Amino acid sequence: MEQYLFVFTRNISNDPSAGHLLRIALGVCGRAHDVTVFLTDNAIGGTEHGAADLIERLRRAGVRVIADGGILGRARLQADQLGVEPASDDELCALLLTPGVSTHWC
């Protein structure tokens, strides 16, 4: 099984490029590959709760969704509210350095 990492720095709810990459992540997961989505920077804007529906869709499809603590704090949301795993920049670096992982960034 191939491993894919999708890193989102753009708002997943309203950025067209982020939306396109989310559809790709879902498609890759649908082909029985291991997919991780890492949310950071502006992937979730303000106190936006619209991202929760997208995250739930990813999780139902079998995508592992993780987010850095900074983004959760800025959005005033808890990881369990969104159904994501909290992560650090060090964890992102470890994922990026994992041999055989195909990384896509938006």
C-alpha cells in the first residue's frame, strides 16, 4: 500500500486549490492507499466550523486527519470537536522524511 501525505496551509472550506487537493486525497484513499491529511497555518479560518463537515467526510473515507496545535488554538476549537489528532511541526517533519511517502502541499 502506498502512503500519501497531503499538507494544507490554505483554507479547506473556501480555497479552490485546497478543495481540489481534498478531492484528490479522497480519490487516492478510495484506491486503498494510506492517506494522511495535515492541517496547518490557515487551513481552518477563524472560528470556522464549516471545516468540520469536510474533516468528517475525510475521516469516514479512512483518511487520517491531523492538525497542528496552533491552528486549533486560532480557530478556538478542540481536536476532539473536529475529530482530528493534534500534532506538532516535529511530527510533520517526521512524516515528510518517511521513506516512500508521496507528499502534496497546498
